[in-house]
Amino acid sequence: MVVRVQHDDSLGQQPSAALTWKGGTMATHNRDLALRGGRPRGLAVLITGCSSGIGRATAVYLAQRGFTVFATVRRQKDAESLGALGEPNLVPVHPLDLTVLDHIPAVVEVVRQKLDEREQAGLYAIINNAGGGSFGPLELMDLDDFRTQLEARLLGPVALLQAFLPMLRQGGGRVL
Ligand SMILES: NC(=O)c1ccc[n+]([C@@H]2O[C@H](COP(=O)([O-])OP(=O)(O)OC[C@H]3O[C@@H](n4cnc5c(N)ncnc54)[C@H](OP(=O)(O)O)[C@@H]3O)[C@@H](O)[C@H]2O)c1
């Protein structure tokens, strides 16, 4: 999946944030913005793999624009690094290793509690960003490594989606 973050002022006079990906856009609609005083307050998203790169940049970008962002990471030090940014809308959540399905219930519970505290209803989006992996000739492919990639990129995200479906439905959410 390719997630590209852009600033899109075409949606109205107020600043708005949009995520675009192959053939689509997740944007704060004018109606959403109007309901929330011109800012996407009340909209919450969960992004996986926020220790670095696109995930981290997207988490910071959306949090600074008023989204509540649940930024999942595998390691405590990465959660602390996100917390040290001092961005009140950015909520680091750990551990979430998508190859360890047992991590998911605690993540769901943290998100549920934080949404309750913030009086927010459901999730506006889950952004399946976590990943990585190695590429190369088929002959040299390590099948154990490939299995881990499948778990992290396919099985884990499906399990995560299953667990968050009620919150996604509640928030009229979408999956990237
Ligand atoms: N950068 C590009 O040009 C590009 C192009 C096409 C697609 N993508 C995709 O975009 C996504 C982000 O890319 P990036 O360049 O920002 O990569 P990155 O900096 O390497 O970040 C990958 C993130 O995924 C996390 N992650 C890896 N395995 C995980 C697992 N099993 N469970 C949970 N989290 C895991 C990493 O956590 P740790 O720090 O704990 O390892 C890290 O936070 C990836 O899915 C990548 O395939 C990137």
C-alpha cells in the first residue's frame, strides 16, 4: 500500500487534511469540518508502524491538524519518542507487533478507553502502514522471512480489522 500525505485546500476555505492513495482520497469533508468548527476534532484514526518513516510522518501530520491519532509501535522506546513530541492529539500505543495476534486485545482496550476519555465516537480510519520486508530473486527467498511478512502485512491487519470493526462502524470509518 502506498500512502501519500498531502495538504488539500480544495475541500473548503478552512485548512483540511487529506490522505491520498492509489485511486482514492481520505479527506475531511466539508460537512465533517462544518460539524466540528472547521477542524477535524472528534475524528480519530489508528495508524500502524509509527516508529519511523511514512507511519510516523503521517501520525504527526494528522495529529497536528486536529485528528486524534493512535500511533502503534512495537517498542516502548518508540512510544516514548512519539510521546516526547508533546503533541496532545498523538497517542502512542504499544506493543503492537502484527505477527503477535495476542497484542491486539490490549490495543483495542487502550483505544476504547482513550476514545471514551475524549468523548469521541469510534474510528474514522485505520491506516495499515506497518511493513517492511526484503525483496530479491525467488531462488534466494527465505520462506521463514516470507511467512513473517505475510503475517505482518496480511494476517495481522485482518485480525486488527476484525477487532476494530465495531469502532470503525461506530465512527463511519474506512480502511487504508
Ligand atoms: N518508503 C517507500 O518508498 C515505500 C514504497 C512503497 C510502499 N511502502 C510501504 O509503506 C509502509 C511504510 O514504509 P516506510 O518506508 O515508512 O517503512 P519504515 O520506515 O521501515 O517503517 C515501517 C514500520 O513498520 C513497522 N513494522 C514492521 N514490521 C512490523 C510488524 N510485524 N508489526 C508491527 N509493525 C511493524 C516498523 O516497526 P519497527 O521500527 O519496530 O521495525 C516501522 O514502524 C510499508 O508498508 C512499506 O512497505 C513504502
